[in-house]
Amino acid sequence: RLRPARLLCLMQLSWCVLPIVVAALATAVPARAEELALRAPVPSRILLDLQRREISVVLDGRMRGSWPVAIGDPKPPTPQGGFAILRKEVNPIYVSNKSGQRKELSGPTSPIGDRYLAFHRNGRGEFGIHGTPWPHWVKIRAAVSLGCVRMLNDHVRELFDLVDVGTSLEIRG
């Protein structure tokens, strides 16, 4: 147990040291966005860097993954901003009318692979993170989609299992 005189001395010392600590913090080099993301008290979130064309997940303060992606071409681009996972689907159905007849495709060889995570809807349609039967575009980190984010099928399955509906998604350029 501290005597009152010692307690007063410690309090005075803390008031002397506090301005020095605050000044040191004010002149510190700013942290990188990734470092700040890791310190955030958010239980989980997805980070998509359009310039690097890679996606990762922060789970309980720890970075998971760092997977390559293919993104939307300049017209239409992948939207930027803050979003959330709206829906998750295993073996989503891709509908094509290209040949003049309605054709439904599903599974890993469909244009959207066998996992789909919807994150945004607007007047143009829905945007999602999904697999692809064309891994070449992901491996070269191309800008070829209609705004969706393509991942290798193995990678999107891993992402799919790590996050829940409602997980936030930050897309930055």
C-alpha cells in the first residue's frame, strides 16, 4: 500500500511525463492503412486493394489471406467504398441468354464458380466476389469483369468459409 506522500509523488511524475509522451506520439510517423486495420476492434472485415488487386481478411485483429483477384474493367469498374456481405451462396446459378436461349450454369465451371458473396446492388445490377473457371485472369490480376471481383476457386472457398453475412468490406483504389 502506498503512503499519501508517495502517491502524490507518483501523480506529479505522471503529469510531468504525460506531455512528453503525447508530443512523441504527435510527431510519430503515420501508420500504414494495413497496420491500422489490424489494430481496429472490428471482429472481422474484408479489405480489397484495387491497385494491388488483392483481397485479404482481418479476423480478430489478425490478417488472413492475401489473394490475387481480377477486378472490373474501367467501364464498368469495381465500386469503391464501404460495403457489407449481403448474401452468400454455394453453387450459385449463373443465367446466360447469349445464344438467344436461357441457359443456367452452376458449379466450379460456371462463369461465377461455386461460391458467391454479394456485396452491392445498384441500378446496373448486383456486384459480388466469386470464383471463375478462367484462372488466368486472376493470376495476371486483370481488369476484365463487369465490376465483380473474381478469385481462384480455392481462394474464394477459403474466403467464403472465413466470413459471415454482414461482414464489412472495404474497397479502396
